[in-house]
Amino acid sequence: MQFKRLKFNVDGLLLSDKPIGLSSSQLVSKIKFLFRAKKAGHTGTLDPMATGLLPICLGEATKFSSYLLNADKTYEAIIKLGYKSSTGDVEGEITKQKVDIMPSLAEIKKLLHEFSGTIEQRPPMFSALKYQGKPLYSYARDGIDVPRPKRKVMIHTIELLKYQGNKLKLKIKCSKGTYVRTLAEDIGDQLNIGGYLIELRRINIGNLSIDDAVNIEQIEKIEDKERVKLLLPTEELLSEYENIVLNSNEEIAIKDGKIIEQGGKRPGLYKLYGSNNVFIGLGEIDKTKILKVKRLKSLKN
């Protein structure tokens, strides 16, 4: 007889360090199994060739995962110059370019400065963006090129960490929707020698850091009952938002779906705490200074 594995109401945020070669979905499945969680999801895909910070939401935290998708990301990237890739990274067909001389350090720094600020990118064909209901990579695998209008993204900072031989190591802080593969290709094209991404590591998402993350091997070594100690509170997903502590009457009203006045607060999103100072959800204040529910934790918890 085959016994069904018990699952539990595990709630919280796990900061995982995704290894190379594993997809984001595969890592989520492993974490869900190890924690015996009923629900699990991540807050922003990393390609299998990329490593680094992948926040994984368990239980009630999955309700708030989308609010981290808009946060700025910071990456460390290594670009190989003098070559081109059909996918913009190591997984594509690599073609050596004819290069007489590599650019100088001064030329590299000057060019990187031009990539700082608001730039336009054309999304790569090998991406999960949808076109007529299908991801672009599905068309790319069939050799079909589809129209992809350029879109604006923000490169907050782009720092040269190392330039040795034909490799650039960069630290990039950017807005959501930025493709570092495309950035690598564009840098290579602007230098007229080609370039593609050979390593990518995400080190920050908003206020969350890779320094606080754990890898799958570490998690597997910890006893089942001790793993829950690795989880951060759900509200860590919303660290960029200010707090509002409700009194008991306001808490009851909010949980009943009613609106309340908050005259002294600016319009925007806020973390809501009950009269016992326990996180209950996310609220929004509109221009009329009215606070209403955006998302609540389960009232059973």
C-alpha cells in the first residue's frame, strides 16, 4: 500500500540560493517537498544557468509574492567579449567574431556610463514572455522570429568589478523586466566585437540579500522539525512599505472588508498590523485618505 505524504500549513518566506542547472520551478518543488508545505511559489524566475537569490513563499506568503516582483534587482554578471551566442548566453550556439584588438579599460568605462539610466531593450526570443498565448522560447525553438517592440528599463547603477582578457565582470542594479542577457549582447554590439553572458548571479531583490540565503544542500541536512526556523515572517516580502498599527475596532472593520479614515498618511500601500501587533495583511490609502484592504492573511491563522 502506498501512503500519502502529509502536508502542513507552513507559512513564511525562505531566501534560497539557487544553484546552476536547476530551474526556479524545480527548486520550488524541492523546497515544497522538504517543508511538506501545501502551497509554495517563487517571486521571480532565474534561468537555469543563473544562480543566486530566489525568495520562495510558503503558505500564506504566496498571497503577497507578487508585491516583490516589482522590486529592483542587483546582479553580478560576467560577459565574454569577442563572441556571439544565439541565445545571448552559454546555452546558445557560440560564434567567434573577428577581433583585431580588444577595447581598452577607458573605452569600457565610457561605454558602461552610457548604459546607466533609462535605456531601451528588445526582449530576447529565448524568454518566457508571451506572444499570442505562447512563450517566446517556443517560437525560438521552432526557428520563428516574432515582433518584439523595445521597452524601457532602468539601470540604476552599472559597476565594473573586473576586466581581464576578454571577460567583463559587472555589478548591475536594475528595474524589473531588465534582461541581463540582452544587456550583455548590447554591450558587445556597441563595442563592435560581440559579447554574451557566461555567468549570472542575483545578489539582491529590494531589501533582501543573498547573504541571508541558504542553499538546498544546507536545507536537506537540517532535521524536518528544525527547518521551519529558516523561514522569515511573511511581512519581509513587504519591507519597502510603511506600517500601520490598527486599534481593535479598526482591525475588526478591516477584517470585515470595511474602510476606515487615515487622515495623517500619504496615499499608497501599507503593511497592516492588528491591535496585538501581529501582521494581518496589506492595505491601501487612496487620495481621499481612506484605508481599504488590498490583501489579508487568512483569518484562520
